[in-house]
Amino acid sequence: MPWKPILRQLWLPALVFAVLLVATAGSTSFYFPPLTDVLATLWRELLHGGLVSDLWFSLRNILLGLALATVVGTGAGLAIGEVRTLRLATGPLLDFARATPTVGFVPVIILTLGIGSGPKIFLIFLGSVWPILLNTISGVRAIGPAVYETSRGYRIPWPLRLRRVILPGALPQILAGIRVALSIAVVLMVVSEIYGSPVGLGNFILQSGSSFHVAETWAGTILIGIVGYGLSVLLLLVEHRLLGWYHERAPRVRSPRPVRAAPSEIEESNGVVV
Amino acid sequence: MTRGSSLYVEDLCMAFGQGPQEHRVLDGLSLRVDPGEAVCVVGPSGAGKTTLLRCLAGLARPTSGQVRYGELPLIEPHDDIAVVSQDYRGSLLPWMRVWDNVAFPLQGRGVKKAVRKSRALECLEAVGLQDVGDKYPWQLSGGMQQRVAIARGLAYDAPVLLMDEPFGSVDAQSRFDLEDLTLRLRRQLGITVVVVTHDIDEAVYLGDRVIVLGGRPTAVLETLTVPLGTDRDQLSTRADPRFAELRTRVLALIRGEKLPTGPEVAHQ
């Protein structure tokens, strides 16, 4: 068993947990109850309270919103990346959309679409589609000219080219886009439930907070963190499965061509605006 | 056992840009390659060799003049013509296994997977690569990757194989092996081979004819016939006085000099 690498990664989280546990033990502060109390509350709420239905509501919204954003963002991104006319026409619009914080749409969406599950999924979709779309476009653009020349020279029909050349070629950046989208989606999931919603994790922490159930508020907040972390771990697993070739390649061949837009740049520029 | 048709290049001109910025690369180039022939196009770098090859492959359209395959004007890539590019690293797809890369053009033709795979493995064996079908291209050395690219050209089963500086970025030893591989495949399969290169020795070693490009803009300076037969090997062929004579002549043509009278100078 490779214990060493696991230990090397886990010692700090374990230490932080232990410090928190010790530091808050026997705490009499109203706002910072002992961590054990918070965890016990979390457990109790999950087993007996309504927290499971809140969790399920939130999870369903974020997954549907992200799935929709992935399908639309990747599809449109492939088309825009491939077709010059589309790229030129959509350029200014995309820059505008990228620079507009999605949170600003919350009141409008609630006003026009109401407070059910639909508007929340739409909001999550709206916020997370941009990084996926923009990353897909730049992923397609970054595919080397030799690859295009080859598939043209061997007369690969376009549906096959799209499926086996363009999509896998852009996949590393598409997944980087989804990773950025995920963090935006978690924020929007919570925000959308804080504004006018009878259920969901956002509503749970809002309700507990405004009625001074401090342990419950902390428990809900921790649960949101766990949801976000769990989803990103899931995404990492998917990425590892899909991008084996990309990560295993020797470093000297990792960028055989000049990279036009480094994925990290895009991540940052999108990550800031929520 | 030759297949396919002749390639004709007639009065080919290629210019980039327009108006006063127009940069004329190729000017009034004409040549002909017959089925089963091995022709090397040699010229200094920047002479538009790759442009010429892209026109032959139907990947680029000439500004004027035309390229024909038999009677057919080549305005787009043709099923009978396979291209092996210099940039093997860029042209092999890193997300496909080696066999899949070789078989990919056949998938475009709708060939079933099992047939595709066995054909791919067959072609890999023909270029001396057994047991690497399930690896990824980036797990192989440069020379091996270029073999994979050649195998892909073979799997395409085209009578005409165009090669653009095919061995420019592999080590010297692999380069000799790949040159011999090209000669052998061409003998065995009766395919037409057009190799574009800046390496004069390679051009003389591989070609039945050597077409020397030069000048600005580029035109055909001369076409030389290589009287060395089809059975060549690295040691005796390169030691042949006729080989030395030819390479000296090509070098002189490219440099625009008269034939040297003193001891011959290495070209690199």
C-alpha cells in the first residue's frame, strides 16, 4: 500500500481538524459552539431533521444546472471554435457575458421565473455556462495545425472529426472550464436558495441563522463545503478517467506547440466574476 | 505492379498577400511524377517546398497554374494520396492508441473496427513496429513515431505517398533506417513516393530523380536522373562515385556556383 503519499497529503487536514476540535472543546461562546456539537447537530439533522431533503434539493439543482451548462457550453463552444464566422460574431457578446456577474441576475430571474426549482437550475446554468463555453472555444483553437492538416489530408468526415479529433483535443480545457464552473455553481446554488426559497441548503442556513440556531447554521455551512468538495473530487475522478493520455504524457511533449491561452489564465479570469 | 496515375504540376505559381505586399513563393513551376517513381524535391529552406507538397496533396490551392492527378485537378485531398508530414508529434493524435492512429483514416472510410485493427497491425509490422499497437504515440521515440506516421500512410492504401521532410527531426541512425524503410516499401508495394527535403544526400539516396528547386521566387533549376538502380544501401551506395558526383552537382546548383574543381566540400 502506498501509505506515504496518502500521509503526505492528509497530515495537514487532520491537524487542522484536531486543532479546531481542541480549540473549540468546552467553548461557551454563543457564536462558536464546540465542533463536536456542530458535528452532532449535523448528524442529527441528517438522520431525523429535514436536512436530507434540503441536501437532495440542492444537489439535484446543481447537478442539473451543471449538466445543462456542460452540454450547451461544450456544444456551442465546439461550433463557435470551429466556425470563424460564428466566432467573430459572438466575440463581443461573450466578453460582455463573461464580465457580467451572474449574481446580479438573481432578482430578475426570481421576478420573471418565480421561486421553484426551475429558476434555480436556470441560474446555476447561466453562471456556469460561460467558463465552459469560453474554455471550449479556446481549447478548440489551441488544437495544432498539424492535427487539422492530417484530418483534412486523410479526408476524415466532419462528424467523425468532431467526435474523435476536435472534442478530445479540446477536452483538457473543457474539463478545466467545468472545474471553474463547479465553484461558481456552488455559490449560485446557495445564493439562489437564500433568495426566496422554502427548501435547500441555502435556505437551511438562512433559517437557522436568522433564528439564532448557531450549531445548525455551522452544520449547514460545513455540509455545503462537503458538497462542493465532494463534487470536485468526483470531477477529478472523471477527469482522470477521461484524460489519462494528457496527464501521463512526459513533460517534454506536454506542449508541443505554443499554447495560445493558458488554461490557468482563463480559470482565474472566470473564477473572480460570479 | 504500379498503381495510380501520374501527378502533373503545370506552371504553378503561389503568392501570399496582395498588392505591393505580395510575396511570390513559387513561380512557374512544372514537373511530373509517374506511377511507381520515387522523386525527391530538394531545395534550400524557405524555397516553398512544403507549399509545393501541400499543393500536390490538394491541401493548398495554387494562385495560378494547376496540379493534376491523372486528368483530375487536385483542388482537395484525394483518396489515392497519403501525406506523411514532418511534424509527427503534431500529426499523431495523443489520445488515440498507436493502432487507432494508424487505422483512423480507415474509420473515415467506414471500415469496421476489427478489419481496421488487423490492417493497422499489419502496416505497423511492415514498418518494423511489432507489439506497440496498444501503446500511445507519446510513449514511443521520435523515430518510432515517424514509423507510425508512415504506417498510417500505408494503411490508407494510397498509390501515392507524399513525404514532407519526413526524417528531419529524428536522430541520424533512425534516419538511415527510415530511409531504407522507405526504399524497401516502395520496392515492395510499387507505390509512387514524392519526398520533399533540404538534405541533398537524402534526396540522391532516395530518388530515381532529383528535382532541384532554387531562385527567388522558386523555380525548377534542373531535374537529375539518379542512375543508382533500385537496390541501394547506406554503405555502398553512399560510397559510389556517382553518388558523390550527383550530390556535388545538386549542391552547386543550389548554391548557384560552378562545379568545384578542388576537393569536394561537405554540404552541412
